[in-house]
Amino acid sequence: MLRWIMHVDMDAFFASVEQLDNPSLKGLPVIVGGLSGRGVVSTCSYEARKFGVHSAMPMHMAKRLCPQGIYIQGRMHRYKEISDGIMEIFRSFSPLVEQLSVDEAFLDVTGMEGLYPDVVALGKAVKNKVYEQTGLHASVGIAPNKFLAKLASDLEKPDGLVLIKHETAAAFIAPMPVRKIFGIGKSAEAMLLQYGINTIGKIAAADISILQKVFGINAQAVHNLACGIDNRPVINETEAKSIGKEHTYDKDLYEEADLKKAVRDLCGETGWRLRKRKLIGYTVTLKVKFSSFKTITRSITSELPVAYDEEIYALALKLMQQVRFSEGVRLLGVSISHLESEDAAPVLNFNENEKIKKRNMAVDFLKNKFGESIIKRG
Ligand code: TTP
Ligand code: MG
């Protein structure tokens, strides 16, 4: 059956909320993030992007690029509050809503366009309602599937609305660079270039045997995406499922090296549990309980699905940078949520981490056989 999938993503979300709560900041380069020494940029307003500032950039670098910027410490609970309201609005348009992160979701709106002049009018109605009820702008992509809808919502940001039609989808994406495909990174891009493949259209036209050399067992999945085909359903997440592991330490941890090693071990145990259930996840959460029993959690959502220890650890490290370790740590926890079946993900980080995959498989084999305490990364 032909579907209509909508992807909605808020524009410069955290920064827009700051401008909403303090209208004198409208039109100014607003940068939101951690303001401590090792802080990074969470996001910035489009005015600040002109200076080259972007998400995940160290704060000190942003300050160099944009000294006149207005720097604001993030207020997660406020963003979460607004996010909840936005998700509620989405649910008023469709019963099938899959929240991807704090500011984006997929809506399966198949059939609902019948209530409007056309599906674009439905997209406009969603944007308008979000704006009326929150004062914030969203960008919308409407397409036959998740892959195309997400790609579309990004094309005319901010305040964008892009429709990709069923009949023209393949032709529409054909001239785009290969990196637009979920999961194609720098090294896959370089390998493809060796075969003269530099656009999505050329992947679609390529011999599957060539794609196998680059993508291994994921060749068919990549080929499908390049042809505009993606059958993943929109999954209504009614319960917040997560998998993880936490540990209370005999002695409080103080040293950075000890903390990192502990987090790394927890990532290994989380990854193993995830892979045992044949799942992948998008959001990694780090929990820290300090000597004073003060407890905090920090989360990060990855664009790509993660399943391997190293991928989980890389995200957990980013989260560690957002935490001020000013006292001892009693407990650490790592968990992963926004889970999907391994098969539901279009492609994992393939290629880039063929080696990582083999290493994880070897570790899993031993853990499955002898129990999870048998092996920890050196
Ligand atoms: P995004 O939707 O990726 O970014 P954005 O909404 O700020 O900007 P736009 O969509 O218009 O390009 O992420 C949503 C929020 O998630 C963002 O406002 C801040 C947070 N975030 C981080 O904290 N760290 C990150 O590295 C990224 C990418 C986002
Ligand atoms: Mg956004």
C-alpha cells in the first residue's frame, strides 16, 4: 500500500526556545550549550550558523568564531516541557507517531490527506498548529517512507515544507550526493568514488556486486534506499523501553581515567545486552550519582542506529563532557533507548566499522559462553 510519512523537525530547537522565552534575543546569534570549560554547543540560532558555529563544537571554538554571540546554558527541562507539547500536537494529527528525539518525529499520515485539499495542506496544518500553540517553527518533509521524509524535512530548513511524490522519488534523489543516505560516511563515500559513484542515482544504477564490495551484506539495503525504497514502519512507542547497566562502586571514583574506564565497561555490558536481543538503539543515557547522592542523567540521540560497544562509548564520552565531576562518584549507569529491531534499521554504520563488528562478535561469543564478567576491554 502506498503510504504518506511525515517527518517534522523543529528549527534550531533549543535556541528557538531561548528566543521564545526572551524575545529580545530574536534575530540574534544565540548559542546554547554547556558553558563550563569543556562544554560543547548543543545548537545555535540560524543567525549564529552564518559564523560557522554548529552543534557539538567546543564552546571555546564557537566563542572564537562568534565573539558577539549570546551564550546560554541549556535548560533541558524547559525543552522537554515544550517537546512534550509538540508531540501531543503530532498525536492530534495521527495515532501513529514515532518520536525520534526531543524535537523530531515521524507521523504516518496515510489516508489522512483525504481530510485536506491535499497532503501538502496537511503538512501546512501541522506546521501552523505547532506555531500557533508554541510560537516555534518546524520543518516538514512528506514522502512515501521514513528515509525520504527525513531527507525532505532537511532540504528547506528553516520553516521548510518539502513533498517528495511516489512517482518522482527516485528521480528526485538521484542527483544528490551519496552522503545523504543514512549511514554512508566519509570512508564509504571515498570507496564509492573509486568506482565513479558520486550520486545516489549512480548507486541505484550500480551493479550489486560493486555495492557488495563497499557495503558487504548491507548492499541490498543501500541499493533500496538509493532507489527511494524503505519499508520500515512508523512505530508507536507507547512504553519507554531501554536496556542498560548500572554499578555502584565500593569506593567513590574521582579520577578521569577511572571514570572513563568504568563508563567503558558499562557500555560494553549495555552493548552486549542489546545485541543479544538483536536490537539497535538511538539514544544513549548516562546516569551519575555523586558522593552527595545528587543524581543526574544526560542523554544524546544519534542520527544513526548504534549497536556496538565503541559506538555507545563514543556517545557516552560526549555525555561525560556535559557533566561537572566536582565531587566523587558513587554510581554510574549507561542505558540505551529508542530501540528498534536490528532488521528495522536501514543500514548500520557498516563499512566504517567492519572491524568493530568483528571485535564485538568475538567478545559476544565469549560473554555468551562464559558469562558477562569474563571479559572487559583492556
Ligand atoms: P537538531 O534537530 O539536530 O538541531 P536543531 O533543531 O537545533 O536545528 P535544525 O533542526 O534546525 O538544524 O537537534 C535538536 C536539538 O537537540 C537541538 O536544538 C539541541 C540538541 N542537540 C544537542 O544537544 N547536541 C547535538 O549534537 C545535536 C545535533 C542536537
Ligand atoms: Mg531540529
